[in-house]
Amino acid sequence: MAIPIYKLINIDNSIETSIQRQLEGHQFSQVPTILDVTELSDQFEAITHIENFLLEKEVSSFPYPTYIVTKIKNYHGEYSFFESIDKTPSFYWKKLKQLNARENKILQKNYLKQKNLENTQGHNFQEELVKYAKGHKVIFNLNKEINFLESIQKNLEAFYDK
Amino acid sequence: MTNKKDENIGFKEFLEGEDKAFLENPNIGSKSRNNSNFELETFLEQDSNRMSKLIETFEEKAFVIKKFSQFPQLEIEAEAKNIAARIETIELCTRENSPLFANIDSIFKKFFK
């Protein structure tokens, strides 16, 4: 049961086996994780291998996210990308301290919630939400077209009534 | 009056901020650990709230969406409305004196004189 503060992993090589060795065993989704590839010469290759690894292991962004820090601009992928460590969300930047009894109690409660959330992942609710969002987009586009056609109709009717 | 002065002995320096020695020593027993502005506690509480909301979204809302999706009906309704609006617009556009025909007529006349 770890305090949910960032765990920073500096990726030291862009070779697939080396990345796998470095990431293997890390408890993704149980603590927020930052994977830093900014020091590498071939960042694109490293990101590709990291993404493949995370997708293969079905690493979810819930309850805790995984961020990749890279100097490549405008990269779009399955995970969240940042240009520098400073730009990652500040919420999880906290100093590690010894917990008092009260804080320990909250942490234990959070652990149970985390387990609860992990159990819901098995029902593929995330996929359902994506499907739901896509459906809304379809309905939005259809209604947008209807509004456009109605505005044309209104103008034409005003023209004929003259 | 003298009694009141006696009551303030020991507190006067503290109230006037003269005795700051206790501020300079961060390790005064267990009190210092508790006196951490509750930063970590607040953070853990916020994280707890965040997770409660995630559970609510995934367990309740996503379940309802999955089991009782309204999308197919809404899509059928929107498509029917869309088709009706298109037909009506075409009907208005294809009238003899419609501005569409007038504009096309003027463009053709301009280019094919």
C-alpha cells in the first residue's frame, strides 16, 4: 500500500529488451508513474516500445495514470505525453513523509477503493463509455445538419413570403 | 488589574511574537509531525473523493449506459428528422422562382454567354 505520489522512471535505453527489463515488475496503475525518455537519442523508438509494452500488459490509467515525458512535440498516442516533468499534473507532486494514524486510515480506505476500481475494469466499462461518447458525436453531427437545413428553410420561407 | 497581568505572563511574548525560538526548532516532539498543515491528509482525502467519483462513474453510470443504452433510438430519431429536413429543403430549393435557380441561372449566363 504505497502513498500515491509520482514514481519517476528514467528510461536509459531505447532498445526493446532493455525497456521491457526496466518496466517489468513495476506496479503500474497502483501509483502515478512518469516515464522519462528525454535523455535518449531515439525517443520515438523508445516511446513505441513503451506503448507496445503498456498495451500488451493492458495498463490502465485508472486509478492512477502513467505519463510519458518526451521532447517530441505533438505526439499523439494511447497515453498522456508531456514535454517536461514540470508540466505533469501537480496533484501527485507531494513530499514523502511518515504518515500519522489518521493519514494511514485514509490510505487504507483508498486502497480498498483502488481494489474496487480494479474489479470494475473487468467489465469493460471504459469501452462502453468510449462507445457512448462516439454515439453522442454521431447524434451531435446529425442535429448540427438538421439545424443548418432548418436555417436554410427559414431563409427560403422568408424569401417566398415576400 | 494585577490579576489580569499575572494571567498574561508567559503568553505576552508569544502574542507579541518576541519569542520565536519554538518556530526555529522543527523537532519539538510529536507535535511538529502533526503540525504539517494537514497537506498530506488533504491530499489523501482529495484522492479518496476522486476515486469515489471514478467508482460512481464506472460502476453506476457505465452500467446504466451498458444495459439501457438510449443511443439506437436517439440515432433513429435524429436520422428520420435529418431526412425530413433534407426533403423539405430540397422541395423549397427546387421551386420555380427559388433563389438557388436564380443564382445558378445568373452564373451560367455569365460563363456561357
